[in-house]
Amino acid sequence: MICYSMGSCALGQLLVAWSDRGICAVGLADTPDQLILSLQADFADHPLQKIDPASSPYFSTVHRFIEVPSASPPDLPLDLMGTAFQQRVWQALTDILPGQTLSYAQLARNAGKPSAIRAVANACGANRIAILVPCHRVVRSDGTPGGYRWGADRKQTLLAREATTPDH
DNA sequence: AAGCCCATCCGAA
DNA sequence: TTCGGATGGGCTT
């Protein structure tokens, strides 16, 4: 059983989903329909139950962190469902500090698979937990943003708001 | 077991 | 600036 709550936030519509082990998805989209469809696609084999955000153990904390980012993300249990390789990559993602960016090649080195660059990029794209697992801080080697599951525009917004020293 | 997809990278023209 | 080859994990057949 997977429960989820939805609401509005500064980046659009926000979805937080959790299992009995912790948060298993955080999604961003323009409309609630898009969020539900992608949740159903990701967890096709699980029953889903919608919960009022006010009754969710996680929604308000995630929502607040998005509205008012703090230096360190809230310490919430995450239920990362993926292969061993994907978990390695996602773990390496959590080591990236706010305001810091890495190339996919650097992330591949940090994850111990320096030549598996595209595979690492694919693992980033397979991450279902937006913002708490900061995959938006990984960009291409040439400085261009690269892709983002929840919209390239949101990736740029997140990077811009985290940039500590804007250049002039 | 084979084939295709992919949020990459780098060198060459 | 574009192009093609190398690359490896995941998913479907």
C-alpha cells in the first residue's frame, strides 16, 4: 500500500507519496492529473490511497522545505526502491551540498563507476524523490543544464535559487 | 541472450 | 556548431 498527498507549492503542484518504510516519491508538475498518472506508472503493481495533506506524516515537512529551503534537508525516512547500482548513485547524490553542482562524469566517479557516465545519468532520471534527493544539482560537463524529470525549467529555478555567489 | 533506450562525453570536421 | 562512436545499466522480447 502506498499513500500520497497533493497540494500547491512555489514550484507548482506537489505530490508526496510514502510506504510503510518512508517517502517513496516526491513529484512536481503543473497539474494534479500529471502527478497521479506518473505515480500510477511508477507503482503500477501497488494499491494507492489518497490522504488529506493535513493527515500526512510527511507532506507538511516536505512542503515547508520547498517553500523555505534550509541548509540541510529534513531528516525523513526515504524508501528508495531501485537496483543496487541505482541506490549507489542516489546515495552519491545526497552528498552534494546546496549551491554545489557536479557533472554527470564527476558523479560517476563519486559513485565508483567512472566510465558508466550515461548509466549514471539514467539512474538520476530514475530517481523518484525530487529535491530531497538532489538530482537537480547534476549538470552536463559543458555547463548546460541537462535533463530533469520534472521539467528543465524547474531544474534551472532550483539551481538559481540555490546559487550562493551569482557571477557578474 | 539480444536488442533498444537514454537527463553523457569527447574528439574531429 | 554538428556528428558519430564509446559507453553501461535497465527493461522488454
